[in-house]
Amino acid sequence: MTSDSSAPPTGAPELPKNPWPALWALVIGFFMVLVDTTIVSVANPAIKSALDPDTNNLDNVVWVTSAYLLTYAVPLLITGRLGDRFGPRTMYLIGITVFTLASLGCGLSNSLVMLVAFRAVQGLGAALVTPQTMAVITRTFPAHQRGAAMGLWGSVAGVAMLVGPLAGGLLVDHAGWEWIFIINVPVGVIGFVAAWRLVPRLETHPHRFDMVGVAMSTVAMFLLVFGLQEGEKYDWSTWVWAMVVGGVAVMAFFLWQQSRTTSEPLVPLELFRDRNFSLSNAGIAVVGFAVTSMTLPMMFFIQVARGLTPTESALLLIPMAVLAGVLAPLAGKLLDRTDPRYLLVPGLGLYSATLFWYASMTNADTPIWMFLLPAALMGIANAGMWGPLATTATRNLPPRQAGAGAGIYNTTRQIGSVLGSAAIAAAMQSRLEANMPAGSGSTDAVGTGTLPSFLVDPFSTAMAQSLLLPAAVMLVGVIAVMFMVRPESTRRGYRPADQKPADTTV
């Protein structure tokens, strides 16, 4: 079904001349949902002690994170499309309401089952929020100014992933595990009010929902995400591999069905005819893989081998958060005037180089303060990755498919993160078995948070070797972004005034 772009908006007010206040309102909720992907990691021991003290099995408490990531990743293709159909503002407000109420439920939970259930609801709220932030940028900022907006979006994404462990450590140490969820309530209320007042109503497009496609994409994403996320925990048993293979098969059939459907597809495959959109999706999958996978061996090394607390460990990432936050908007403004490769190749390349640097320092002899240096370099790298990739992916999206494009992009990022989590768990286990002395009882030592001195060196070597995996994968991303092309809106002589009004009003 097509939408007549010349038709007047269905009850939508005229868009404000300055779209920046709306973006600032949206990033409040976006920041909150991204922080919650990592904030729980440092709270798991306290949660287990409070809600699951009678078992020695860690699998139960892992579901506090797994449930959130699963319900966050699976619906993204659909929630992006819902934003096109009912308006990104409406879906964002629903999403932040669901997320905030679920956060309160998490904080008030008196059993592990109750907490996992509310975390699953939290994930659904996050899935409703995330695609709408990108869609509003795409639909309210003209193409030649979108880089600066996505630069802010990218800085929020990069910083949020780092703030999570720091905020979690501080709250758990000084207030209790419940407060990592309760803190979301005032933030969510502020985010809701800000979005209600500042985010404009945009024209809705009468999309038809391909219900067969919705069902197949949901099944495929569930099988893939669950299988990859839980594979290491179940020792990659036959049934786990059957889920992964089944997910791949259903996804392949889903894409074939999307290419053949006579109604409007859930995933408009014509978007991938844009080379930059396709390569940006490849790039963000690599970034999701690397950013997710590098954290685990780094935190294990810093805490288990070097003895730092979760809060102290997170403080080592401060230079990364500060530089990413300061430089990302500047990188976005530069992207509006130049070839995206000039930022993306150095950004992804620096990130890979930093991981190799971290690997070389992962030993008992490196002074702790030295880890601040690669963190600073990684902050610079982050500024050249998140925003530029998002801008390049969305710059040429037609307004009526902004939500679909954002849903695809965020789904790709989440799949990359799940792949990274599964791969680094397998890599760490392999390297530990190869480096730790036989019969050392290393598993028990690591599990209690203490490590005998004779195990520090082999354990550090195993973590260093594990870091080589995300470092190498990031180089694949560097190669991918080399094949991008420069958008017309950044070329000399391009006149934004010649653009059709659809770039700023829809």
C-alpha cells in the first residue's frame, strides 16, 4: 500500500522549526533502556543472595539478564513498523510507560520468578522505545543536518553501555540491588513528560501488517536469540543447536516470503539496495559483537585477577565515556559535510587497535592506572562508530519507512550483541582450559571471586587471548565500511533548499 506524501497529515500539528528539543526528550528514554542492558551484570551476586539463596545453581539468576535481552531483541522488526503505522511518538510513550512500570515491579519483586517476569516486560518496553528514536531523527531532521543529530544519538548509545556497570556498582554498594530498577521510575516519568510536550505528532502511514511475516520473524528471532544466548550454559547440547539451525532456516524462509509477498512486507528488502544501508547494518552487527564481547574478559581480569571491586572496575572506563560523549556530536557535524568512510574507517580501526592494546596489557605486571590510556583511545573510537553508522544507515530512508529501517538496524545490532556474548563465552572457556593447570580447581576459584597467586598469570593469559576475538572481528567491520559511498547531501555544491519538504515534514 502506498501513501500520498502530498496529502495533509492526519491530525498532525505543524512540525517545529527546531527539532533539537524533541531529540533531547527522546534520548532520556533511549539512555535509560540501554543502561538497563548492562546495569544488572554487577548486581547478579546481590540478587542471587536476596532472592535465590538456597541453590548453588547460577543459571537461575542469569535469566534476570537473559529475559530482558530476549524480549528486547525479538520484537524490534515489528515495533519499528508499529511506529510507522501509529506514529513514533505514540509508540515511544507507550514503550516508556511499560518500561517504567515494569522497572517499579522489578524493584518491588520478592522472588526471582517475579523479577524475571518483570524484566521480560521491561524488554518489551525497550523494544517499543528504541526504533522510534531513530525514526524521529530520520523524519524531522533534513538529510544534510542528520549527522549532528545522530552524533548525539550515538554518544548516548556509547556512553549508556559504559554507565550501566558504573551505576550498577554504585547503587548496589550503597543502596541495594532494588535501586538499579527503582531509579528508572523518576527518570521514566521525566522522559514521558518531556516526550509528551516536545516530540511532535508525525503523519501516520496506513501500512498493512503481514501477519505471516510477523509470525515467522518472531519465531526465527526467538529461536536464534535464545539458542545463541543460552548455548554456553547448556554446553551446546543437541537441542540448542537444533534451535539455532531451526532459527536460521525459518529466517531464510521468512526473507524468501518477504521477497515474494504481494502485500506490504514487514521488512522492505528494497532498503538493502542502498549500499550504505546494507553496509551500515553489517558494521553495527560487528560493533555490537565487539562491544558486548570485550567487556566480559576485561571485567573478569580486572576483578578476579587484579582484585578491583565492580565500582573500581567501572571507573577505569571513565575516559571512554567522557571522550565518547564530548566527541560524538562533533563527529556527527563533521559527517554532514564529508564522506562517512573518513570517520568510520578510523573509528572501527581504532577500536580494534585498542582491543589489541588491552590484550597486550592484560597481565599482572601492568599498573592499574595504565588501563585509563586505552580507555581514552576507545572513547575516541566510539565517537567515530555509533553516530556515523546510524546516520549513514538512515540518511536515504524514505519517511514512510523510517520505522522499518530503524527496526532492521536495531535488530541487526542486537543479533551482533547476542553473537558476541555467545562467542566470547566459548572463547573464554576454551582459553581457560588451554592455559590453566590441570586439576587446579580454577572454576571454583573464579566462582568465589578469589584467585590463588599461582593462577593469576595463566588466567590473565586466557583473558588476553579471548580479547583477540573481538579485536579481529572488528577488522571485518573496517573492511565493510571501506565500500561505502559518499551521500549526495554531503557533496560540495549540494543545496539543501532544493530538497523536497518531505525531508522535514511528512
